[in-house]
Amino acid sequence: MVFHSKKLQRYKKNFLHKMLKLVYEQTDFLFRTQAKKDISFEEWEKITNYARLSFSQEGEDAVLQTIFAGKNNGFFVDVGAHHPYQISNTFALYLKGWRGINIEPNPELFELFKMRSEDINLNVGVSETAGKLPYYMMDQPACNTFSEYHMKTHENMGFALKEIKEIEVLPLSEILDKHLGNNTIDYINIDVECFEMQILKSNNWEKYLPKIITIEELDFNDDSKNIDLFLKNKGYEYLFKTGRTCFYKLKEQ
């Protein structure tokens, strides 16, 4: 697998240029007001050399780039990848040259992952046993879930259920057996709307031990305690929590 092709470098440069242009145009009035002068786009590009581009919801990818500083060819697994770059914890790594496996059960969002063509993209869900499960699709796709309880919680918050689809699910261990190849998992992200324990239990922990795990936990509750205990029993230590994401690190063996 080639991590630093000329095609990737051109894609990265063009994408970042478009993103910087968009931000510049949206914030132009702010700069004119505060700086009392015009700031050209060329000057803006120079300014952003001192900034770090983040695609995550709360800067998780910036933290990951610090943890993995200097590593430009790592491998990730993104369970509940959602979108190729919007609120993505892995897209910044992809731009650095990392590659991985994106697992997204939403058939509509999955189509967007064509732009991540150097990744392995799978339109399935993850559960302890292979089969099919009802997938609750909300009017806000980030709220989609295999958990009926979580679906009803979101309905109570004002989100509407659009439809229920039967989606293929596989254990994480089976997915990794088939697609990981000779790669070692540096990082796994789990964002599955109240289905976290099922994903964790479906892995073969004797065989697959990611170095860093991030897992979405909005609140510290009984489920969080169970997840924390489960991971600590597998050899992980809790590092810290951003607003919604817990970071775990594999202890030195």
C-alpha cells in the first residue's frame, strides 16, 4: 500500500486550499473589522501555517496528531465512521498518509466514502454475532443507531424517526480477520450511539490490540463504568476525556 503518492499530495493540497478559501470568505468581515485593514488570501494562507486543521467534533484529531506525532503511515479502524470528513476523527490522519477501515452502516452516507478510495470502506454494522439488525434512521443522521432505547431517547429530544432498515452486522473480529491483512491497528475509533459494548465484546482481544482507543461517551453513567472496566481488564489505561470522547491507551506490554 502506497501512503505518499503524488496523487494524494495533489488531492491534499487542493482540498486544503478550498477549505482555507471557504474559511477566509466566511470570516473576511471579522478580519476587516478587527485588524482595521484588508487581509489578502495569500496573507491568510500564511497565517494558517500557525493553525492546525481539525475535522473532529471537538478537536479529537488534533489530540491524536499529538499522540502520534511524526507517524505518517499508521493504520486506523473507524467504527461508525459517519462521514468521510465531517465530524471525522480519522480524516486528518488520512491526509497525513494514514490508511484504514471505515465501517458505516448508513447506506446513504456510505456512498460518500468513495472519496476515501485508498481506505477499505464497509457498508455494514458491528455486533457480537453475524446477521441482520434493525437500524433506526433519524432525521439527523448522526443520531442513527441500532439501539431502540437510544432511538426513543432521541425522539424525546425532538428528533424524528425516518425509517427502520434491516442492516447486515458482523463481529469486529470477523471484519479484521478478513480485511486487516498484515497491518497493525494503531488507532480505533468507536462512535455507535449506545452500541459500544457490543462492538467491544465482538473483538478478539487476544489477537487485535489497538494502541489507542477513542470511544464516544457523552456522560459518565453505568454504561461508561462498564466500558471503562472492560477496557482496563483488557490492558488499557484511561488517559482523558474531551467533551464527549474518552481516550484509552494500551499499557506497555
